[in-house]
Amino acid sequence: MTSATASVGPTTTGPGLPASLTPPFLQRLATRVSAAPNAARVTTTAPYTGAPLADLPVSTPDDVEAAFARARTAQRAWAATPMAERKRVLLRYHDLVLARRDQALDLMQAENGKTRRDAFLEVVDIGVVSRYYARNAAKHLGPKRRRGAIPLLTHTTELRHPKGVVTVISPWNYPLSMAASDTIAALMVGNAVVQKPDTQTALTALWAMDLMYEAGLPEDVWQMVIGSGASLGGALMDNADYMMFTGSTATGRRIASDAGERLIGASLELGGKNPMIVLDDADIGKAADGAVAACFPSAGQLCVSVERVYVAESVRDEFVAAFVARTKKLEIGAAYDYSVDVGSLTTLSQLKTVTAHVDDAVAKGATVLAGGRARPDLGPLFYEPTILTGVTPDMIVYDHETFGPVVSVYTYRDVDEAVSLANATSYGLNGSVWSRDGARGRAVAARVRAGTVNVNDAFAAAWGSVDAPMGGMGDSGLGRRHGADGILKYTEPQTVAHQRVRGFYPPPGISPATWATLLTGALRILKAIGGR
């Protein structure tokens, strides 16, 4: 293995920006930031090349306060807008995102460094989520009759009201999906949103917001601020009626604590050290293909990607040979088309983390079966897809999230051991099980402690099932996105109960003791006849 040392300065290696990303276009997006006219500026760089990319205004806490004030005014009118009109806005948004697909792909690649294939999945995600909530919000949010206190005599209804103004803090690794999908659900309820995307991928988030306004969203209902969490975090929390955060577990803990102090809700999708279990009856070729798809999309910078693979002893050698062969054939590089398989890491800090994890493992005795080095010849932040074996608990990579194109392969003796090893982590975000027997695979999946587990798939099956909840257990977070959970979390439930005649208090002429005896008898009768 070659020690990974990457250039950190601008380089001419890699492609220039696509023609769609003209300076006037990028400048127009930057004007969408909620910031003062004389705001300080920050410059981002393109991961492919290290060249300057975006010049963005930096918001201050006062700018955040002003954004919330505008959002509160706009939210009242938006909440009063009929749901049918909110639905039409989301369906127009669906069409616009698909129509501007190539522009979105160019932006994501320029800011994040991922391949076009991986970026395209984000476009698909936003199309699916927009359509799902547009078409299903009425079912999730509409008034629901509930059983009354006294059968036939109590009319009880559950209503759902918007929280108000939601703070969304979104990460750089999936800049379109994470910027827009959580916001879509919040807007459909009738909330306003003040969002802080990661500065590195702010252009993609601003593009997503700009398109929603083109789809018909009233002004000020969705606003974007740019700046560090240290500077803006306090104002974003202090003004929020609900907090939606995707990012590190350490930051998620602080947000959960602050939300608890304010007695507001929070949904947190955090880190993961996701396992893949290859059972002894798995189709090895398909499992090897699945491992590649599980470990290396977006250069491994994906919360649900796999970093630990557990293989049955009887198929270990066959699987490892197939997995290594496929990994070594992956095309790594920078291209604004579909010609490469693995793109760049996004930030220098991620390159340093990946390098440190691999170097530490090798120094302590791990073996590199594929990859294991940076590729400054391709660009400043490239790192080869890496497979390790012989990883032990004293190595950083064993139980710390790498968030890069690195996976460790282990062997197990029986299914109980495989499940035990998969669950031997404080995280619990995603998992993957491979078997020719679907029922067996599902049975093993149900024993894995993770919010989503896929059988004969890496993560897309669960993620794409947007009618089902997606989120983590343990250190992987709180709350869920997608499905009913993903939209109801942005609501305040209210029970309206209408008692038609006298309820639990005795009518005139009946003593409390007699009334208590009558009610006790009624409760026994209800139980006997199957009353719920």
C-alpha cells in the first residue's frame, strides 16, 4: 500500500465547470441567500479540481432572526391555503425537477464531486417524494374519527395542525435529497421553513428552493441562510418550532439537548456503521455486486452505505475473490457524464479521515485487498475504493464511522454470530442481508438492530419505499422521514371531543355510589362483548 498524500491546493486536473453553470446563473442563486447586502462572503471550491466555485454571502444571527420573522408572517397565509393548492405546487415541483435534471446533476457534481449516476438518484428521490406527499398528504393529515369515551355518546376527532416554522439543517453528502425531501413534507403540512444547508453544497439547496418558488410557493415560505453552525446554530434553534437535522451524531446530541430545553420536537438522522450479512446460501455473484453498490456510492459518503461485511465461512473465499475483482474494475475519475463509477470525496477533512483510518488499520496489521491510497493524479480529493481484512477492535476503522470508500470484511460461523456481530455497535441506521431464500433473509433482517434493513439490496429498496418510515436507532438518531411518520412529525395533533349527553358524572337523582356501580357494570359488559 502507498501512503495516501493528496494535494490540497487548486489543480488543473479534472474537467472545468459544465456550460450550464454560468457565472450569472450561480450569482443569481447566491442572491437567494437571506443575508444583508453588505454581508461577508465565503468562497467554496470544486472537489474535482480544487478551483474556486461559488461566492456566497454569509448570514448573521440577525439575518436568521429576520428570516424567521418573514417566515412567520408568510406561514399563516400558507397554512390557510387549501391543501389542494399545496398539492398542485408539489406536483409542479415534481415536473420542474425532472425537466431541469441535467442542471441539477451538474450542480451536484460540481459541489459534491460525486458521479453523475449517484447524482441522478437524488433527482429520482425528489421526484418520488414530491409525488408521494402531494398524493398522500390528505390521507395522512385529514381529520380522523377516533373512538369516543362513551360509545355513541362521544364524538371524537383527531386534527392535525402545522408546527409553524421548521428549521432544516441539511448536509453536503446528498445536497439535493437532504435539502429538499424533508422540506417538501414540512411545506405540504402548511409550515414555513428556514434552512441552513452546508456551505459546500449551498448552490444545490438554493437551486431546489428557487425551483419551488417557480412551482408556485409564496415568497418567504422557504428561506435559506448560509454560515457555520457555531455562528447560526443558536438563532436557528431559538426560533424553531421544530428541528430537522441530518449530520453527525455529536452535533445531533447537542441539538437534541437544546430541543429538549425548549420543549420542541426534533428529528435527527445521524451516523452509521452499517453491516451487510452474506448468508451461506447467497448468490455470490449478486452479493458481490451488491457489496460494491452498498459500499462505494458517492465515494462512500452516504449515511446508509455499508462499512462492515460479514460473510459465512463456507463462502468467504468465493465472495471475497468476487468482491475484490469487481472493486478493482471500478473506474475512478471526474466526468460530467456517466462514464465513471466512483467520484471524488467532497472535503479535505473527509480525505484526512479516510487516510487516517486506513493507515491506522494497516499499521496495526490489517491487509488491503483493494485500493488503500489517495489518487492526487485524478484530483485533490480522490481515494480508491478500499477493502480491508484482518481488522481488529484496536483499529479506528473497526467501530468508528469512516464515511468514505472503505469497507472491512469479516467471517462468521453461524447466523447467531453474524447477527451478534452486526448488532455490536452503538449505531443502528441501515443493514443488508443476502440469501437465495427470501423468507430466510427477511427473518435474519428482522433480527438486525437498524431502522431499515434490505434483503438482497444495499439500501435503495428501503430508501425508495417512501410509504415506509426511514431513520435510525441508537446513535443513528431519532424520528423518521418518509411515510406517515415523515409528515406527521411536522404537525401538532389536536383532539376535539364532543360529548352529546352527560358523560362520566351522575345525572340528577342518582347518587355517586350508585353511578359508580352502574359504570363498573357497563365496563364489564363492554369487555365481555369484545368492546375496544
